[in-house]
Amino acid sequence: MMVYLSLMLSVALNVLLLWYVQRLLRKFMYISQTLADLHLTTKAFQVFVRSLYSMNNYHGEPMIQELVMRIDEVQQEIEVFRDVFEYTLDEELEEELDDIINEEEAEETH
């Protein structure tokens, strides 16, 4: 009798733990997707600000230069978290944005 009671308690606890793990994994995937979207959005904004700064009308503008520096800092902070949650990141889009940023940095040095 005691064995059956222990077995039923064990099964009930395992079902409860499986349900809890499933909830945690769903939340983890949601956080991962949201962080990936945030990363790509800030990367696209970084590309936009850099292209704005490279325009003749705005080149050398101190406020836009400060904005470029600040968005770089924000992007670096987001990349720290992205390393933890990189399961749902769109790698093609990220590579395209990185290529654009690298091209603009190369143009600035010339």
C-alpha cells in the first residue's frame, strides 16, 4: 500500500515538474525572440544613424556624432544579453547589417 502511495506521489510530482519546465521553456523562447527583435532593431537604427552622419549636411554634427556613440554603447550592451539568448536570431539579416556598418566604417576612415 505504501509503495502505491509513493508511486502515485512520484508520478504526480513528475507531471507537475514537466508542466513547470514547459512553462519555463515557453517563457525562455519568448524572451529569446523578443531580445533577437530588439537586437536587430537597434542594429538597423545604428545603420540609419551612421548613414545620416555620413551625409554631407550632417557630417561633423556633434549631436549626431554623440548619437552614434550612444547607439554603439547600447548595441554592445544588447549583444552581451544576445549571447545568452541567441537561439532565435535571424543570422542573415544580422550579417547584412554588419556588412553595411563595416562598409560605412571603412568609408569614414578613407
